[in-house]
Amino acid sequence: MILSSSIDYLSYEGLPWVLAAWAGLYLFRPFATLVHESGHFAVAFLLTKGSLLLLVGKAGKSLLYEGQRVRFGFSFRNGQVGQTTYCTVEAGRSARILILLGGPLISLGMSCLTYWLTLSAGHPVWLEVLGISWFCANALAFLRSTLPMRLRPSEDFPEGPPSDGLQLLWLLSGKEGKEEAGPTN
């Protein structure tokens, strides 16, 4: 069994493993987005009573699950994009802040857990590469959501959807308007 300590990732021997980690990062992005959006969803489920929608990737014509209160869609296309939609009218300011924090906190927690598990013991190289890919996918989801900025424009958001950090900034500063309210990203 080859342990990770025997591979120099910055050599020709390590190059295939680095490329595998990049491929893993790309493949894990939709799942990291699902973890992130699940953080928003869980808090919204507990703090609101209306219907909830959790989407990951480009929304298709049909959803994977449609219940009375919960709807869920998942697609690998554009997998770094996700949203959790809930009724913002019934959620107070503090509930909305908690819902916005749910996604980044679970992404950060998953990144820290993966980092610890990956580096805490010797693993086969393939398992370490998967751990690094999963860590990076969750760390990128955390960073992308916390920086106060507009994300890449889409059909639903021609100006670009606001990140969780930007929505939180709007909520805390009282500058949120109707055009700025809406789903978490």
C-alpha cells in the first residue's frame, strides 16, 4: 500500500495525482453545493412554515422531488450554482440572518472536517487525493458564498445573484430592497 508521504506532488511522479485532484474538484462541485445549500435549507425548514425549494445546478423542466412543502432539484450542469428559496415575508430579520449563515457555516465545517480527516493519518494516495478534492470543493463553496459580491450572471439573475455575504451585508446595513431580496446562493 502506497501512503501519501511517499509521493512528491510537485514532481513528474505526482503530476497524475495533481491532475486527478483537479478532476475530483470539478466532479465534487455539485455535491459541495448541495452540502452548502442543505445548510440554508435546514435552517429555513426549522424557522419558516412556507414552501421551500432547494436547487443545485441548472434547473430542468422537472424536479427530483416535489412534496407539499419541499421541492428539490439537482443537476450536474453548472453544478457550482445553487439556491434555497423560501418565503422571506414570513421570516424575520434574525431568521433570515441565520438562514444566510447556514450555508457558509456547513461548508466551512465540512472543509475543516475533511482537512482533519485527510491529514490526521496516513492514507493511500488515491484516498488522499479524493479528500483534497472534497476539501477544495467545500472551501471554494465557502469562499464564493462569503465574499460580498455579485456572482456570475444567469437567466434568473441578469446582474448576477448576490452572494450570501452580500445579502448578509444588505440585511445588516438595512439597504436591502425588494430587488435584492430572494433566494440564498
